[in-house]
Amino acid sequence: MTNVETPSNVDFKDRVLIKDLVSHVDKNVSVCGWLSVRRDQGKLIFVDIRDHTGSVQGVVLPESKSQEIAKTIRPEWVLAVVGKVHTRPERNQKKEILNGTLELEIEKIVVLNQAHTPAFEIDSDGKEINEEVRLEHRYLDLRRPRLQNTLKKRHEMMQCIRAFYTKNDFWEIDTPILTNPTPEGSRDFVVPSRLHPGNIYALPQSPQQYKQILMASGVPRYFQIARCFRDEDTRGDRQPEFTQIDMEMSFVTEEDVMRVNEALVLELVSVLYPNKKVSLSPIPRYTYAECMEKYKSDKPDIRVNKNNPDELAFCWVIKFPMFEKTDKGEWTFTHNPFSAPVTEHIEDVLQAKNIKDIIATQYDLVLNGYEIGGGSIRSHTKEMLVAVFHIMGYSDERIEKEFGHMLQALGSGTPPHGGFAFGFDRLLMILQGEPNIREVIPFAKTGEGRDVLMHAPAQPTVEQLIDAHITFKKNKIE
RNA sequence: GCGGUUGUAGCUCAGCUGGUUAGAGCACUCCCCUGUCACGGGAGGGGUCGUGGGUUCAAAUCCCAUCAACCGCGCCA
């Protein structure tokens, strides 16, 4: 067995990143990373070493003191390697790959950690491997260059978004994760309260109410990279836990909100994906009616060539109906109960007239056939919100019980406001050209919402059940 | 909740009109190899064929149930 050295015996300060080796030709360097492959030719041993910036071939010559240790190292072992950067002999150069014209002549190999045989090889893009196995060993999967690139792009996109909103005078404000159940909409994930027996928190489906309350609080412009939770079945573009780019502004119209978010997506593309081509800019706008007539869809894919991976066809869909009938024949909102009607239909809402023809101030942003975001101007008066709930058949008691806090906030002097939210993961998925959303979520869940890496959900302990005051209907605890 | 597809070695798969001891490639272990880069050559280890039940002299193979994964529908204010 090879000895594993403690990091304190290694000087990491002189480490050179693999992408920078090209500027260290004929110099002695120290490189840290993982062994991807060893080609042992008896006296001459080649090793490919990988870090987050690339890969380099090292060569252990017959006279090297590292011969013995080079025989023992295996894929995915963590190494610190000291050696000299050489230009390869002309006949051994591979100009088409990174560091193909140089190699590292290895003098010393320090094993920082060993690794058991990996569950799968990580020399491909991974798409051929059973996804459950990939998710179970996500730490291996994420070492692939493709996923490393995705992680980095995810980071860069978040920073770009932060910078964009910040320079446009938005404040980044975080809102609670433990909150109140939402009466309508998707199912909530619930969290039992220990201090309040029989009561629950819910995880937010979105920060919708908090961000409106921030407008009531005098915040001029808010944004948040917000984690959201919806206990619904998944899809290729939907996960139970996902990230939303959430924003809200006061004293604005639809036009203002759309303009700022249009500028954001166009900036994201030009900064992070300069090779991609936005089909139409400014982004075209279609009414819901036009869309349904022309494309039979409210999220049309208007790309000219759907096989072109670099084509990005954004479009806005506007003028959505505000209400639709449920199966039971009752009116319900199409998007969001807090959305305001367009100016021409304010009276119709207040008087509950011509309900099916009322148009909301809703705007959705669509990209290549996916809805990547949506928003609206909100009802900022108490009377308007109450009128919406009345159309939906809510009693005054129910409105007061479920939305009394919102009515209080609106009635306390809330400015006109509106906002937007992007599905961050879905947007990243499309920009990265990935086939499903799990590829861009670092620790994704399976289709049945299981985390196969951490083994969640899991049975609680008896102590946890007692603390949370829970008795399961079918008690499977042993 | 519903429909479709899939489940065989660590990974990717073949075998499935029932019939000796279930195969291949990669990975893994050992040996050989001085210019490889998907290195090459040789030897070897590794399997309750997702799980449970049934039919049969005999089941990876046929039937039923069940679990899981993926895709889609319902659902997703």
C-alpha cells in the first residue's frame, strides 16, 4: 500500500493550474489534481493528471525516483506532482488537445489520497450512464469536464444576475424558508412545528407574498435568487426544489418590468454565451390569443431552425385571460391571484362583469418553447384583491383568514408594483443545451423526488416523531 | 393517480420462439512491455439475471404481483 501523505507536508502555494502550464515551459512546477489514467509501459509510465482547468500528460522516466510509486497509483487518486514542463518531441505532439505539445516530466509524486475503484468511468460526458447511478455518486459525476463547466456557468450566471440587478438599484433581500402554507396553487412541503403541537410551517412555493410585502415596506426594487419548493410530480424540466430569480419593483407599469428583464436575459446571453444568436431583438411580443391561434400553444417555439443549438428564440406572451373556469364551473385565476387586470378591465373586476373577457397584466417570457419566466403588475389596493377573490367565490371570512395579512399590507399604503420571476435552472438548461433540468442542478432529485445521494426522504427516528408531535397513519417504524 | 419504455458483472450491453457450467467490451487484480495518449500483449477474479410468487421435468427467458429509473399525461396559484 502506498502511503498517503498529510497535506501539511506539501507546499500548495507553488501550485500551477494545468491550464497555465503552457507558460511554464522548461520550468519546474508543482501540479495538484486527480489521476485520470495511467499508461504503464514497463519502464516508461504515462499518467494523465486532471484539475478543474484541464488535463496534462505526465511522464515518469525509467530513472525517475517516482518509478515505484507511479506503479501503484490508480485512477481518481489525489496527487501532488512535482516536475519539469517539457516541450514534447515533434513526433509526439498532439496539437488538437490542451497541453498536447507539452508534458510534465515527473520527479516526485505525493499521494494526497487514494480512491477505491470508481463506480463508473468519468472519461465521457456521462450521458450513457444510468442517471440514478450518476446521482448516487454525484461527487464523481461532477468531476466530469462537462459538469464542471455547468457548475461554473451556474455560478457565473448567478454573479451576472446579481451584478445586473445591483447596478439597476435593486436590493437583494432574503425571505423566509419556514413560512405559512399557501391555500391554493401547488402542494406545499410541510414542516411540523415542535414548539406548536399540531401546527406546521410550509416551505415557500415562491416568495410572492413576501416580495409584495417588501413593496409595502418601502423597498423600491427587490431581487432574490430564491429556492422554491413544490410538492408536485416532476418532469424533465421540473424538480420539486428549484431556484427562481425573483424580482419586484414599485411605481412601475408592465412596460418597465418587461424592459428591465428583457435587458437582463439579453445581457446574460451576450456576456456568458457570446456564440449564441438571439433570433429577434428586441424580443417580439404576442398576445395570448395570437399565440393560441398561430401556434396552438402559449409557449411557442419560434426558432427558425430547431436543430441549431446556438439559436435562441425569445418571445413575450401578453394579454392573458385573467380567469378561467374550473372543472366544477367556478372561476379561478389563470396565473396568480395577486395579478391586476389591465386598466380597461379594472371596472369589470370591481363589478364582477364580463369575467371571461377580463385581461390580466400578465407577461410570460418564452425561450425555444419553454416558459422561462412570468410576472405581472399586482393588485395594490385592498379593494381590487378582494374583488378578485369574490369572483373566485371566496367568502369574506375565508379572504380574511387566508389573506388578511395581505389586505392589511395593501391597506397600509402599498405603492403600485409589479414583478417577475425566472426559472433559473430551466433557463440554464436551455442555454447549456442540456436535455433535462437535472443536468444543471448540482444535487438533483429523481423523478419520484428522491435524493439518492443523501437517501432522502427517510424514516424519522422515534425521538423526532415525538418532538414533532407526529403519528403516522401507517406506522412503519420498527 | 394514469400510460409508455427499461431493469442481466462496478459501468455499457448481448442472450429472452424455456434446455449443459449466463456471455462480450470497458473497468478491476497479477505478469510482460522505453514514446504511449481509447497504449499494446498474456493470465485471472467478479453474477441470487431488480424483488416476491406462479406455470413447468426444467425459467434470465412464459404468467401475476411488486419495487425502482427514464419519458409523457393529469397536476404544477
